[in-house]
Amino acid sequence: MVDLGLDEDFLNVRDGTKERFDLVVACEVVEHFTDPTTEFRRLFELLTPDGLLVCSTNIYDGGNLAKHEYLYRRGHVSYYSPRTIARIARTNRIHFDFRVPQMATTQGGPRKRYLLFSRSPKVMEQVALYFGQHMYAPSEDPTADLSPPATADATG
């Protein structure tokens, strides 16, 4: 939604578009929404009738907010509870589901979730059937070493 000048096929959805997509991925985006009602509606409008929107973010679990450092990271202005996501979906007449990404078992943390949205009951049934056989949603490898590579000592 923000043009970083890196992709010549960039589509600024804030300008509006007639294009619709079967899949829209908003990875680590929704916590930056200053107007979630408008921004979610824009994402939903990008979907075909059988389209799927996949968002990733942390979800508030009712715990002590002072201990949720994710909430206080630069640019994070929205933090959602499950009931808030349900209200957003209901307001937009769209189905939703929460799934745990595999990376939440390690570095992602226990509140990391994928939010899945679709207007299509058939698509949501397919989501449910997939997760009937898979405990976690595919994600980054939770065992991968994400630390920067070590540099050689300049003294030799």
C-alpha cells in the first residue's frame, strides 16, 4: 500500500483500482493501520468473490499490555483482539479464521496469528479441511538462524 519504488508493477490501492485478486497477502501490515475500518475494507474490496485475504499480526490475548513489547514497536498503532477481528469481518460481511503460523512456535511468539478472510464459504471450508491435517500454517522456518552472519576478525 506504500510505494517503495522497488516494484515496477506496484499497485497503489489507496488510489483505487478495478483489479480483483484471488489471493491478497498483507504480512505484518494491519498493526500499522491508523484507520482499520477503512484499511480493512480496502483490502476486502481487492478480493474476487472466491478470493482469500491472508494477514499476519499479533493478537491480543487478554494479558497485561505492559508486557506485550510488540504493541510498542515503532509504527504499531493497532492491536486487535479476536472479538475486534470478528466485528470487522461481520461489518464487512466476510468470513474469518485464525491460524497459528509455524514460526509462532519459536521467534514469532505465542500471539502471532494468520488472519484468513473470504466471502466464500467454499474457500473457508477448504481452509478448515487443510488445517484438519496440518497443525500449523506454513511460514518462515522456525529453526532457521535469523542472526546476521559472523564477520571475520580483522586482526586475522
